[in-house]
Amino acid sequence: MKRIIPIIAALMFMFTACADKPAEVSVEEQPITAAEAKAADPSSAGMRLMGLVIEDDGSMGAYMMMHGFLRTAENLGYPAKLYRITSDASSAVADALADGCAGLLIPGNYTTAIADAAQAGIYVVSPYHACETDSVNVNVIADASEYIEELARGIAERMTERSLKSGRILVYGYDPTVCYAEFDAAIKEYYPQFQTVTFVRTPGSGEDAAIDELANFILNNRDIKGMYACDTDSASIAVKARSKAIALFKEMEKEAEDAKPTPTPSIDPSAGPTPNPGLLKQISITAFGCGLSDENLDLFNDNDIYALCIEPYYETAATATMMLDRLLLGEEAPDTVTVNRPIAYADSITKYLAIYNDVKELFGLN
């Protein structure tokens, strides 16, 4: 049974409740033994060790999940331990069993490790991605589609606030087709006065080349008034390309003050009808970004991007830990839980920024 649960408020309460008590990376330095775990009263949460098997690839997403797990386990009163791996997840499961883990969080792509843990008789919750094996007790999935409608409507609403009656929204990145179909459908349903278009960032292109190709596209399609950079690395490219397109357009106007520049046809022939000529007189684009990073947060704070789509690594790990708590207490838990993917604006970014900064401090990323 799939369901979406409103977890953000609960998680943030738990996070702020312990704000004055810094978490430690190694919450449990001397885990209980397997014999002690078996002898422990199931209702005594503090005696039952939880573990997280995770690839330590140095990514912010991995650190966010580690922090979400450690913080939530601490708040629930459990000893907790990270089992960081580079390839062999099964050896991490063996270590966890030797430590007396009563339950593990294991990503869904490690199917052999999940089967090993399940066969050993301990609970397994799989966080973030959909898990195809039946060996997991609960699969906690980050929303991969339902957020797109909210995102599209957010950009279109901002365009409406700018008194735009028409215009196009660009979905840009390495693979914008992943979300484009649902994005386009939402705009057609709720804001039919606007159209949508995609532009794929050339794979392997350096920053300067990526900026140039997008700037030229924007220059020749000045009816674009909204933009979503759909991957973490593309937001800065989008902002810099917008600035370069504006500079190029000013040069065009200076060279031909008496001539109205005519944009070249869109690269995408299905992009929509010929735009209102009034839209072509200036380049003004509301940009939304994706993912938490130092660069994206700087762009957000400088008002270069209007909102950020947040990847819920912390929230997914925290929810998975709460599901594991239910199982250890003998309570029922759903087979599948879907965690919302939030869109953060100026009035709601603070809580995500607090978690981000805490992760950087905790894992020495500053």
C-alpha cells in the first residue's frame, strides 16, 4: 500500500528539539552483542541497535542520509551505527549481525545484502529508491513524480505575478525528459496561456561551452520567461547563461537601435506558436533550481534563482528510521511509504538550510 505521509513538520520538530545537543558521527562506539540484542526486551528501544548500510561516496546526498538516520535514531533512544561501504554490502551486513543489529537500513540496489539480512531474521527497511525485492519489510521512497506538478505550477504562478499573459517555460539539464512530460501536462491543465520547451545540456561539455549554448538558445527564444534547471549542477549554468544572453541582447540593440531583432526559430519545432512580439523586447526569466549545494544556496540567497526543489535524502532516511522503530516495537508498518519532495521558497528555506549546515559541520565538510 503506497501512501504519502506529511513528515516534514514532525522531522523538523525532532531536529530542533535537539539543536543544543550536537550529534556525533559514531553514536555507538561499543555496540551490544548479538546475545544481548536477542535477550533485550522488544519494548526497550534503547537496548536495540540500528544500522545503516550506505555507500560512502562523498556526496552530499549520502551525508544527508547518514545524518537523518543518526539524528532520528538518537531522538528515538536507539544506539546507531553506520556501516560505510565501497562495494561489498554483504560484508557490512555480516558486521552488523556480529554487532547485534536488530534492524538495518539498506538501499534497494543491494539486493543480495537485503536477502542476507532478511534470512538472518532481522528487520530491513530500504530508503530512497524503489526496491524490487520482496525481502524488505518497508520501502521508503522519495517522490519521483508528484512534485513535478507543484514545481510547474510554482513557476507559472510566479510568471502570472509578473503580469505575463503568455510565454514559455524552459526545462533544462542533462536529462530534462525525465520530468518534462508531467511538467508540460501540468502547464497545459492549469496555465494553458503558457507553453513549455526543453533544452538538453550537451553531455561532457565544459562550463563555458554549456553557458554559450544555452545563452544562444535563450537569446533566440526570448519568449522564455520561466526556467527549471532539473539537476544540481545545471542551476549555475542556467543563471550564467541568462546573464550572458542579456548582455548579448544589449549588444544587438546597441548595434541596431532602429531595427527590431527577429529571433531565429526555436530549436524545438513543437515548442509552441509564434510568440507575442512584446515578449521579445527583453530577457527576463524566473529560474528554479534543483538540489542543495553551496553554489545553489548562494544563487538562492542572491535572488538569482527563485526557489529550490529539494532532494529529500535527510527526510527519507529519517522516515525509514521511524519505520524501523515501529517494526522493532512490534507495531504494523506499511509496505511502502513515499516521502514528499519539497519546493523551498524564501519563506521556507530556513529549515533545509539548517539541516544542510549541520551536515557540513558534523562531517567536516566546511
